[in-house]
Amino acid sequence: MVEKKVIFKSSDWVWVHISKVRFHECRRSKLMLGGDDPFPILKRINDNVYKIDLSNKYGVSTNFDVFFISLCLI
């Protein structure tokens, strides 16, 4: 895995890149979109991990490595 150096703020909105392994209930096909609506960052755990507000939609951990999120520019 390649390290990605990005620092987000608590007020940032991000895209969460959904993998079939982590979101198996939501991703039944590789042809489905790889993301969902943007989500707000709740807090920075460290330089590589952020807590994302998923609003209990997925039933998975809300902590994500920066490799799986990207800044939403709306």
C-alpha cells in the first residue's frame, strides 16, 4: 500500500471509497459505484486515520485510513 500524505480538517467533507470487502452488504457487484454521498469528517485520530460521520448507514467502523478517503470539492 502506498502512503498518501494528506491532512484533512474537521470541517472537510470527503468521499469514502467503498470496497466490496469492507462494505459487503452495499457492494454486491464490482460494477456498482465506488463511492456514496460525501461525508463530514468528525475528527482526526492521527495523520493517517480520520473518524467519518457515516450516520450508521453501513454498520461498519467509522475510522478510515487516508488511503480510502479523498477530499470532496463541491
